Amino acid sequence: MGTVNGFREFERRDRSTLPVEKRVGSYNEFTVPLDRPELSRQGARCLDCGTPYCHSACPVDNVIPDWNELVHRGEWRRAVDVLHSTNNFPEFTGRVCPAPCEEACTLNLLDAPVTIKTIEHAIIERAWAKRWIQPAIPVRRTDKSVAIVGSGPAGLAAAQQLARAGHRVVVYERNAKIGGLLRYGIPDFKLAKSAIDRRLSQMQAEGVDFRVNRHIGVDVPVERLVDRYDAIVLASGAEQPRDLPVPGRDLGGVHFAMAFLTQQNRRNGGEPIGDATPITAEGKHVVVIGGGDTGSDCVGTTNRQGAASVTQLELLPQPPESPDKLLTWPNWPNRLRTSTSHEEGCKRTWSVSTTAFRGNGSVESLSVVQVEWQQMDGAWEMTEVPGSEFDLHADLVLLAMGFTGPVRNGLIDALGVAIDDRGNVAAGTSDYATSVEGVFAAGDMRRGQSLVVWAIREGRRCARAVDEFLMGESRLPC
């Protein structure tokens, strides 16, 4: 424990951000880190609780009180070792994780949790700057080989763990660059792609073989992987977007959010967008349908493209700004979350349902209606409010309503793996084994749309299960 009264002596302080007018002019990251003396004080605020709720709320089981204490004492080298003991990629979670650990922090009962995410980010960035992060090359190599399909956070975590166990690991990615959702789904202003590239260099030195422009099940037969590898890990994510089948859906200017975000990420990375219709918000009135992280990313990107206006629609009611902590803590609460993208300019409208898109060839407006939610027999039911219909002007509509599961055409259908009742690849939570011998699944492909931190956890645990399958036992940590 840093100091007995650290939480009383030091106020909570977090990273700041550049002013809006400075950051919307580029796609660069815009957080301003705390200096080391301040980080030491923030680490000292940790209570080192007898029951560390922060630890139990973290999907990768980060040993948070330990590295809070080490940062307070200035033992940064040891802190990064503790951080890496549970998390392969803290540079990703330190940027994009919503920090359920901070919601579960005991000090959050006073609305002043320890700045856990900021400390995590500071540890890993200092470790890279000091060149403390080196390849962990296994002493012995096995004669086993593993193919990993998909290079998002789950696939990369599984690949690194299995390579460190001594297996020959090949990662297949259908795009031109490695990273999956991290590279093509998350905007650069939230996650600089240089953070991905430096980690890939480490993994290549550890023996991971990356093969891009390989779409398994489409231009590379699945049988080739089955014949050549001792095990296969499916980690291609849940990429089937939820559609909105209302009149006018086929009008020009109505696009899935991920198609829009991916195009801008490709432009930033110097990649062509191919044969796809260019999607841009410049000078347009934009409506984003969906109030989650993807919708927020669309808001930030449209503002950087020079949208005339941005409106975000959400089907659910507006959450409370301050939840009742005695009812919700230490669990993840339903509360209003305003992102940095919202701060850059966005009108948010709640409890509305889109009933039609209207226009002549291209979208010109949306017809929407106010809705009410009532709990009936334990289930929430939505009803439209009579006479509440209105129209919204729109030149561009982005559908950011989540994902319904993995794309089945190609890989999944060719392998013939069983699908669960939610449309995901069916696999266990301990052995991660699918219905096909030697084939495993992890991340969003197995659990459905989720967080980067959950994907890392799944990749690590799946790697251990694969190692046990290949060798009869495993010394890999979960």
C-alpha cells in the first residue's frame, strides 16, 4: 500500500486532452500524459483492499494493486513485469479499454477511483521508451504447428502465447496489414497504429509468422489448413453488422459504420480502399444510428472529415448521469457516458426509433418516432409514442447498431463447426474446443461482440487449451 492516507492526501487526477480545436484537425492521439511525480501520487491513492474488486472486475485479471504500489515507489521495471504477467498488450487496453476496474474501485464509491487505466498506459509506454520490452524466445521448439485465423486482439494474444510455448505459429489475415479490429475498426486518434506495429516486431522475433491477404475459406481453402497444421484457432471476430430493414434502406448514403471507419483507417495507413464506394462526411449532415463505442467513433471521425452537423440516435432511454452506487457497485453501471468524440460536437437524441429513410436515389431525411420502454412480466417492451413522429435531415447515415455474430460464408461453413443459439461459433469456456477435432475458437467469434480486453483474455486462455491439446499439459498462464 503506497501510503495509509494516500487517498486522503492526493486528489484523483487523470490524463488531460488537447483542446477540441487542435485535435479535430488531425487523426493523431491527443491525450496529455501525467508526469512521473503525479503518477506516483496517483499510485499512492490505491487502498490495496483485502478484496481487490478492481482485480476481480478486470477480464484479464490484472494485478492492479501491485503495480499501483510499484509505480508509487518508482519501480517501473518491476511494474511492467507484473503488468505483462496477465496482459500481452497493455498498450491497447491502456488506450481503448472502458476500465471496468475503475468502476469497481472502492474509491469509486466516492466518485474518485484510482486512475488505473492511466497508470497502466504510463507503465507500458515507459517500458517501450526504455527498451525493456524484448522478445521472449522459447528455449525449446516443439514439432507442433498452429494456424490462427484472424489477427485481432484474440488472435494476436493466442499467437504470442503459443509461440512462447515453442510451437510454430502462423497467423492468417485477410487484409493487407495485421491487426484486425485494432487496425481497421478503431480510429487512429484512439489507437495509433504504431502501437500495433512495434508489438508485431516483437512477436515476429519470437517466431510468429504473419501472412496477409489470405482470406481463409474464400481464396485459401480451409482444407489446406486442416492438412498442414496440428491445431487451428478461429479468431476472426463477429463482423456481421446488425442491419435496419426499413423502407429506403437501399438509398445511397446509408452505410454500415464499420465500412465508413475502415475506409478512413485505410486512408490514414496509406492503403487503397479498393472498389468500394468512397464514404465521406465532408460538408454533410450526418446521422449516426447507435449509441455505443462504434457510434462514438463515427462521431469523432465525421467531425475530423468536416461534417456540417452530427446527430446520434439511440433507441434506449438516456441513462442517469450518476448511478446509485449502493445498488450497482462494484458491477458495471448503466450511466451516461460522454466520450471525447461527443465533446467535439454532436447532438444526442434518446428513445427514438427510425422508421424509414427518404430521398431520391440518395438519402435526404429520416423518419423517426419517440418510443417508451416499460417492463412487462420481467421483460422490457418498447412502444411508439402516438403523434411523436418527426423527420431529420441527413446526407449521410451510418448504422452503428452492433454486430449479430461472425460471418458464416466461407470459413465457418467450410469447417462445419457447430453454431450456438446466439449465432456464434460454439466452443467451451475452459477448453475453447469447437465441435471439430483440433479446431478452437476465441474472442468475439466465440463470445459475440465484446471488448478488446475480453478478446485478450480469450486468446490467452485458448492458447493454454491448445497447448494442452497438443502436449498433454501446459505451463502457459491463463
